[in-house]
Amino acid sequence: MAAIYQVAYRRASSLICRFHSTYVRKMRYLNELKEDDSLCRQAQTSGGFYLFHNLSPFLQKVGKKYLVPQLSASEMKRILEKFKETEQWTEKSVLIGCSDEHVPHFALDLGALEKSDLEAGLKGAFTDLRKALFVVDGKDASLLASAQSLLRWHDSHQYCSKTGQPTQKNLAGSKRVCHASGITYYPQMSPVVITLVSDGSRCLLARQPSFPQGMYTALSGFCDVGESVEETVRREVAEEVGLEVESVWYTASQHWPFPSSCLMLACHALVGARQAEANTVGEQSYGFVASLRKARGQSTNQYEQPGTRGSPLVWPGGDCGGSQERTQIFKARRW
């Protein structure tokens, strides 16, 4: 009887937890919006809209802070009426999330309208996403990155790759359908590994000739078809710095919108100490440093969460090889 009671108690507790879980309710609500166009259309009347212009998000500067304003459906209608925009603009928006109170968030690209006129009317500026990610709040940064990736995907998948016929998005923007072939297309991300290599006591950093002085990064690269994450790490390290990896372990992941939409998979890799010939990082292409935190002038007791700006490891730049600028960073847990 005691065993039966324990099983019944665990099941009841699980059901109660699911019923009261804000996260579960929110995820189920978002899924309903993705699957039901009529429900999504109704949600647009009470949702907030993030604006883009040719994939650049709209920001407003208030004092020293940069804010990402959300416009209501009525505000959007009033603005577009000024530009005599008569098309069904809501059909072009995409669902990118919702608040805990189930207020849906949508993104809309107004690239067809005059940028300067929009900025004057909205009292703000459309800003390159790379710059925007460094000046807005962390939650807004994640939302903008997801929104741009989804808008970009729809812009580049307007035709079926098999029939050449136009594809049609559902109202939420979670898929596109070719009615001629019956094929359904879903947004995809390209897997990319970024790896902190160590010989046990030192970490390897790399740089390219195009880097600004003093800038270094971890090794990174796209996963090839058929490769596991571990195989990609071993291949990339061998290709880029000529070292053979002995062991690999996964650390964290992060969505990254450049160059399109990537899933960054952060790993640590260990190489034999005898393989490491360079002792310091100078102007050469790569080298080992005794302490990554010391190399960046940080205290050894500083720990931050993945995706924050103060963590030890630098994410790569736009081509996943670190060739443009330092971006996000993640926590190096073991060194």
C-alpha cells in the first residue's frame, strides 16, 4: 500500500506542478498560436510588435539607455496609415514569444517603407543588430536575435526548392508550405562548435590578421554533415592549429544569428602538453596562455552565467571564425 501511495502522490504532485507552472502554460500557449491561425490573429490585436527595417531592429535612446519599444496593434495601424500602407501588414509579422502574462510578442520588418520617415515618426533609429546586441538589455538582445533570424529565414524561403512555386507562411511564421508539392518547411539552425582548448594548465587562444590589436578568440567552425559534436571539435582543432584532441566535453549552448541562424555549442577540449609549443599569445595565429582570466585582466573568483558579457570565453564573430568582432561569451567552468 505504501508503494502505491507513493506512486499516486508523485503523479498528483507532477500534475499540480504542471498546472501551476508558468513556463509550461506559456509554452503551451505559444504552441497553440503556432498551430491555430485564427487564435494567432486574435492574439495580434492584444500583442506587442518589435519593428525592423531590412533586418535592423528599432531602438530608442532614453538618457544613457537604449530601449526596444513594443508597439501595440492600434499604434501600428496609426503609423502605417500615415504612410498609406494598405496591405495586411499583420500577415507579414512573425511570432517570437510571449510574456508570463501571455501577452504575445511579434516582429515585423518595414523595409518597404522609407527608413528616415519611419525614424522621424517613431523618434528612434533602426540599428545594426551587431551594435544593438551590446547596448540593449539581455532579454531584449535574445528576443531581437531570434526575431531577426526568423525574419531572415522567411525572406530567403519564399519559394519551394522542389517546384519553384511560392511558399506561404502560417500566421505565426513557424512554418512555410508549398501547396503545389505539399512540402512544409520549418526554420532551421546551423550547428557550430566553439571550443576552448587546454593542455591541462593553459588555454589556447587564436587570432586572425583582420582582428583588432589585442583581440583573441576560441576556435570554432560549422559541423559537417554526418559529424557528431565531438568529431567536429577534433577536426576543427586539427585543421586550424594542427593539434590532436584527446578528450572533449560539452559545456553550454547559445543561439547566434550570424551569419544566418546558428546554434553555438560550447565545448572544452584537452590536448597533450607536449603538443603545445607556443607559450604566449603574441601576433602569431594562435598560442597558449597560462590563465584565460588573467589574460583578460579578471580576478580568478569571477564567475558569470553563459551569455553574459563578463564571462571568460569570447564567442566568435559573424562568420563563426571570429573574423569580425567579439560578441557574446560563456562561462569556462573548468579553468
